Amino acid sequence: MSNGVLKIGIHRGALEIKQFTRQRESVVFTMLFPVMLLFIFGSVFKDTLAPGVTFSQYFISGMIASGLVNTGFQQLAIMIPIERDFGTLKRLRGTPISPVSYFMGKAILVFTAMLVQVGALLLFGVLFFNLHLPSTSEKWFRFFWLVLLGSICSTVLGIAFSCVPKSGRGASAVVSPIVIVLQFFSGVFFVFSTLPKWMQEFAAFFPLKWLTQGMRSVFLPDSFAVKEVAASWEVSRILIALLIWLVVGTALALKTFRWSDR
Amino acid sequence: MSSANLAVEVKGLVKSYTGKKTGKKVAVDGIDLSVKSGEIFALLGPNGAGKTTTVEILEGYRDRDSGQVSVLGQDPNNLGIHGSAWRNRIGIVLQSTKDAEDLSVKEVVHHFAKYYQNPKDPDLVIADVGLSEKMNARVNTLSGGQRRRLDVALGIIGRPEILFLDEPTTGFDPEARRAFWELILKLKAEGVTILLTTHYLDEAEALADRVAVINNGKIIEVSTPQTLGGRNNAKALVSWLENGKKTSIQTDNPTDEVKKLTARFTGEIPELSVTRPTLEEIYISLIGETHE
């Protein structure tokens, strides 16, 4: 039977991707919006933060981290309430499908959208904004676990948060401001070390701050680490913070997920 | 009747909701039901009577306050590890949904077939519900009636033993409704037990082997559509115009009354009519009584 759960999960993933690619707005939002932001910020802020580190390089690291939050947390926390309103979940509830298969389908969708978005950002970053790809295999390895842990955290938190919006119509208004505020607080749009202390401390409770810091450790030269608040990349703290959120997020998702709105 | 022949058995079902402003409202107030395997059973009642609540409890969507419920031998509110196996044997057609808009009819039906252990051939099911011509159409381009037939296709794709239909033909034009009824009767011929809710009397009359009239959360009567409310034994109403006044008489022997009238009147009897209560009149009187 668990074989069936896996198989149906993969079928759902394929179906989710098919539906996703047919919704023009969602494709545009996922693909073009981050790249557009990159162009705007990259063109406006031309400062050099340190020898060999431009603001656009700093910004793009943050945007890649944001991509994990956008495609997972934001997308799911908006999409699942809409599916609840439209009766998608209720219909599924009436079939033999396991919720695990449904979650797998969502995870496959998130991972695909994320690969596309991160891929687009990397491509444009390298082509137009002098972004350097990770130089060592150690940094590539770190990049992969950041992406993997980040997207799983983001997925489970999106599923968990999907019970908060009262309706699909209002979901975007509830979820998007949270993501934007976290982006400001976590050092995506501004250099993190220049933010007020209380903002930095607040951001440290959430995974985005750790993801942006992790991405900087991958894409910026190690000499820049001293400019961080802790004067270090804090790689092991990043790993611990993400693992804690992974456990908390999974527990929350399992506890709060509802098929219907009653 | 042994319970082995019963697809659905309900005893003393009670369900109430507590609203913030409205306070406690009893939606289902002590219902007993039994649906035999292979029959079409209709729950007939006005909006807000408790039909959907009852059916959603049977489908496993809602919990209940008290009472016993068995659907295909399982308690829908206490399925445990049997949930998937039980759902493999039931089919559900919900009230309006707006899902799967970006997929084609073919894609949706083929996908849902994968959820079941022994599904029907998806293309045959699409043909059965009369959507072959719309096979490759996106769901969001379907008309209301076509959309509903897709819902039925998804309800029967898993070869269910029992099919729940919640107000399946609301918003249909008469022709679409007749086509839909034929589809339901075809399923019955295949041996599927069907529990349907409706507020259309003609639908209950055309389809149901037995009808339960429900109002204010209570079952008022269970019978065949032909005998509902003593309809088969009801007196006929003979009425005519006499001395400029509408006159009528209720009788078990309308023919005799008409003979008497023929003797009294020379020629045409003004505005003569002989009527028996329609299912609708019976229904209205049943529903009306419980409003007091």
C-alpha cells in the first residue's frame, strides 16, 4: 500500500505541475517577478559593500533564499485555502487518496517551481550582475543542503500556515505581507548588518534570515564573513536553526492541516 | 430484514452546530434511516432541512453528536486504518465544486481513476456520462450541466457499491435533467445503491424506490413515492360551478359524484374538474404540518 501512496504522490506531482503551467499568472509571478526585482535593485543600487562584493551580489543571494520562501511557504499558504474554497480538498477527501500523497504532490510542485526560479536568478545573476557561482565543492554542497532543507521547511510551514487564512480570496492579503516584512527584516532588500538591532533579533526567530545568511556564505567571498553581525557565516547555527524549523514545521503541518473548512 | 442487506443504517442520529451569533442550532434531530442494497433512496426536503448534514455524516465528512451510523458495514466517523479501503467502495458527488479548472475532462477522469483499486475504464465512464465530445475540453469551459456530469464521472470511476448524490440536478434544464435521470437508472441497473438528496419532487418520483421526507432535522415519513402521505388512498376532489359559486366535494367515488351531477345539470356542468392530490401537494402539506 505504501507503494501506492508513493505512486499516487508522483501522479499528483505531475498533475500539480501541469495545472501550474496552465495558470499564466502563477508562472509569471514565479519566473519573472524575482528576476524583475533583481533588475530593479541591481540597476538602482550600484554600491560596493566590500572589495569584490557589490550590492547586487548581496541582493541576489537574498533573493535566492527568498525564492525558497516564495515557492514553498507563500505559494502553498495561498494555494491551499483556495483549493479548500473550490472543493478540491473536499473531493480528494472522499476518495481513497492518502494525505501523504497530496503532500508529496505539493512538495514536487514546490521543488520544481523552486528549481525554475532559483535557476532563473542564477542565470541572470551570472550573465548580468557579475554573480560568482560557488567556487569550491564544499560551497556547492552547502548550497544543496540549504536548498533542500530550505524548501522542505518552506513546504511544511506553507501547509501549516494554510489553516490561518479564513478564505482563499483573502489568503494572499494575509500571507504576502508576512513574506515581504520578513524579506525586509532578514536582509534581502537591505544589508542585514545595517538594520536596527531589534529587527535583526526578530528576524533571527525565522528561517529566512538563516537562509539568506547561508546563501551569502555560498555566493560571497569568505573575506566578507567579518562584515556579518556575528563576524562569521555561522554555518552550523544555520543548520541547527533550519533543522529546528523543519521539526516544528512538520509537527505543525500534521497537526493543523484540514481537508475541509468547518 | 437482515442488516446484511442494508447499505446504510442510521439510528438516532443527532447533529447540532453552535454559531457565534445564532447559538446552538440542531441540524439533525434524531434520524433513523435504512437504505437497502441496490435501491435508490431519496432524501427529500426543503433547503436547510438537514439533508446535506445527514449525507455528509454518512460520507465521513462530519462527525455527529450522537446516534449510530453504518455505511457498508463501517462507521464513517471511526474508520481508522480502514478509511482508504472504505472510500474505495463509495462514490461521492458533492454540491458545487470549482476544482480542476485548468485540466481537461480526460485528464481529470484518468487521474482520479488512479486513486482506486479497481477503477472503471475512464474513457467509457466519460462516454457514459455523455461527455465524449468534451473529452479534451478544459473543465472551466464546461456548462453547469456538463460540469455536474463530470462530478458524477468522478463519483463512479472507482466502481462504487454506494453512490451519494447531493442535489445532483440543481440548475439543470429539463432536458439535461432527463438525461441525468437515465444515467442514474443505468447505475441502479448495474447494482449500485444510490442515496440522493433533492428538493425536486419530480426527481424523487422519477428515480426513487423509497423517499424519506425530512424537515427541521426530522424524518416526517418514509415510503414509496406512490404512497407518500397516503397519496394512493387520498380522496378525489370533484368541483364545479353552481349558482355562480365554486362548489366542491371530497370523495372516494368521484365517478358516482359526476353521475349525480350529470343528472342534476342539463348539458355541460360548468367548470367541472376531478383532481387527486399531486406529490407536490402531499409534500407541501407534510412540510407545512411540521412548521407549526
